[in-house]
Amino acid sequence: MERLLGFIVEHYLLVSAFFILWAVFFMHESRRGGRALSPQEVTNKVNREDAVVVDVRPEDEFRQGHIPGSVNIPYSRLSEHLGELREYGDRPLVMACNLGNHSSAAGRQLRQQGFENLWRLRGGIQSWRAETLPVARS
């Protein structure tokens, strides 16, 4: 441990550059899946820009509670439903999952397929429920 601290002290510029590059990489990767929106921002985007919420959770989780009006396309079958998503044209697509992990990966996958207007719900459905926003069951 002493040697590590000694290295950090002696090479503080190198260590600083490493952490700055790491932070930039992390920010870049997180934005590739779409910019994160709070639950309130998602509501505004749906109301003002006619955004489509795409819930990428499995069907059984979706049936237990989802954002009203959202479309369920499980992450595991996302590539099979690209045509369905293309029908929405240039409307913004907001990816949502349980905690926000799969929505970022889904956004990256869609971006590779040519989708541009992508967003993701920060914190997933859990943050939506924490804000006590309406949840539909089917």
C-alpha cells in the first residue's frame, strides 16, 4: 500500500490523466445509449414530442406494472422487432427497463441500427415508481 501511495504522489499528473480519461470514457459510453432523462423529463417528452416509451423488460415484468402507453419489446428480442420500431418514424424513443442497465445497452444496439432520436429513463421503472407516477397493469 505504501508503494501505491508513493507512486500516486510521484506521478500525480499521470494518475490524474488516467482518472480524467476514465471519466470521459464513462460519460461517452453512457451517452451512446441515449441521454438519460428523469421520470419528469420523460413525461414532458411524451406529452410535448409524442415520444414512444419502449419497455425492454421481459413480458412478465411488464405485465406486473409499466408506464402507461409504453410498448413492450424485451431486450432479448429487440433485434427481431426493429421493423416495429421503424414504424414510429422520427418520434423520440425512450428506453426503459427495471433499473436502467438494459435500456442503455438497448439504446446502443438501436443506434447501431440507424436510430438517432434515442433517450433512456434514468433509474428505470424503479425511479418512475419512486416518483409515484402512474403505473398500468395488463
